[in-house]
Amino acid sequence: MALTAAAGCSGSTGTPPDTAAKPAVEPARLTALHRLPPITGLLFTPHLRSAEAQQKTAIACMAGRGFHYVPVPPSKSPDGADERPQPFGLESSAPPRATAMPSPETPPASGSPESTAAYTRALFGAENKRVTAKGLRLSVSRPGEGCLAEAETRVLGDGRMRWLQVRILLFEAQEQARKDVEKDPEFRAATTRWRECMDRNKVKAQDPVQVQNSLRSAEARRTSPVAAADLRCKAETGYLTTAYNRLAAAQQRWLDQHPDVGDDWKKLSARQNKAAGEVLGTTS
């Protein structure tokens, strides 16, 4: 649904609205808000040493089977903050910051050892040996044998499948918490204040997510009076501060109700960090 601001409309101060969209929250404060939701923090905690250790183990494993394996190096985003979800619509007029994406794997050359069934079997194992971890709604399968499975087992030991399950459960909980926030009285009150502010700016919108979905391009985010009104109303009503605080509370409730998930995450994180140090020859 496209949203538009009425031509020549007035803001709440009686002056024409400024179409230069300003950030809803100062950058430093916004970074702090992003870090409030605890489940999101766990999901976006980087495990670069673990990934590097697994790749080193897999390379050695494949070499032992006579194959040259060259995986794409893990992404080295500083702390995962840039990649964290922004579930409450626009936060500034800038386009979303590009995240460091790994380069795609280069397809093996036809006729090369890497293109053979033997190579695939060595790396991934047999298809009928795959193992599956399940959450409440989602399931994810991984190789049950082969060098990738050996590499994951080297780092996570017998907690390998539990680690994968914990990640699934946390992801599901993050999604559920966002839905639960819609029923939170403080969040609903903040949305009402935001909507009333938008009404004063002659923009009819249900919520900030609807506004974001109506803006089809980076140019629209930067120049649309609807975007400017949205960000201005978020600033005036403290919308994002309330939203992230209530999301953090919803996520913390879930963690409190499922202490085994948080405890296992910590134990398995420590386990893989120790094993990664042994593989990489480091102690920190």
C-alpha cells in the first residue's frame, strides 16, 4: 500500500513538515537500543574462531582423503551489530548498511576432482546419513558424516546437534517475541502516539512497518515526506526507545521461561571456543 502526505499539509507546529528525513534516534543511542534484546544478542554473537577452526579441520580432513578443499573464509563483521534486525520500520533515511557477505563458492571446473561424486561424498557424506535438529516449528539438517560433519564434531563434540537446536529455538523465540510485543500495553500506547503524530502530519498509516513497506527505493526513504514524518514522529514520541525496551522484555521473559536454552548456549559457546583455540593454536 502506497502512503502519501497531503500536499501543503502542516505539521503539529503549524509549519510545513521538513521533508529532509532526520534519524529517529541519535546513532550512538540507536546502537545501544539494538543491543537491548537479549535473544537477538545471542543469535548475533560472532563465533569466528569456531568457524575458522572448523574450516581448518575440514581442509585437513579433505586433504587426508586426497582432495583440495578451499572454503570461503567466514565473514568478519566486527560484532554483528550491523546485521541485527530492525523490526520497527525505518530508523533513518539512509539505506540499510550493506553487510559483509561471503563470496559465493566457485563452481568446480568440469572434470576436476572437486566436481566428482567422490569429492562430494568426502565433504558432505551420504545423503541418507544427514541428521536433523528440530525446534518447535522449524527443522534444519546437516551432514551426518563426511569432513564437514567431522569438523563440526571436532569443535562441538557431542553437543553438535544441541547447538544447532538451540540456534533454531532462539530464532523462533526472536520471531515470537516480536509478535508478542504487538500485545504489550506500553508498545501499543507508543504506536497510538506515533499514529496520532502521523495524523497531525496528514499521513494515514497503521504502524511504522506499513510505512517502511510502502517505500520502494532508497530514494523514497531519503526524500519521501512520509518517511520524514515517520522518523519525526518516532523522535517526538520516543517510539523506538519504547519498542526496543518492550522487545527486550519479551525476549527476556522467554529466556527466563526456558533457562535450559540459555544455559546450553553458554556451555556450548565455551566448549567451541576452547576447542577452536586448540585447533588454531591460540588461547584467547
